[in-house]
Amino acid sequence: MAEEKVYRCLNPVGIGSPVDTFPLAPRLNTIDGKEIYFSICGEPDITIPLEKRLKSDYPNVNWKVKKTYGPAPIPLSEEEMKTADALIQAVAW
């Protein structure tokens, strides 16, 4: 009887090094009633259902959507940056 072959596979992701993370702003205690910008750039494939899902799951949020299907997102204006409580940047290629 022939010996069974043994296959060895390596994870193509590799081994990630631990990194320290630092928040840019304090975490919101609630998102109800907050103004959140959803900025989308790239292909609209996953962002269309994501936008619908966020709006249906969080109806008490004042959603502001900025879309560009080019290579770079539309930056928030100075006024938008002052009034925004949060930003979700979605990039899909």
C-alpha cells in the first residue's frame, strides 16, 4: 500500500505585526440624532446596499451622503467638518 501524500499550505496573508492604534476623536456615546457623513468613492457595487442598510438600521441618524465614482473622495468642506459628528469613508475598487 502506498504512503498517503501530505500537503503543507502556507497562509498567503502572512503574519501580521501588532500595531498601536490611537483614536482621532472620542467615541460617540450614541449616534441617534447625530449628523454622519457617508463619503463614497470608487465602484458602487457594495456601497449601494451598505448605504441602504445603514439608513434602515439607523433611521434616527441625520445621514449626509457624498458620492463620487472617480479615484478620489470628495473632501468635506470646512463647514461640513464643523457640523459633522462622524464620517464613514467607503472606498471600493
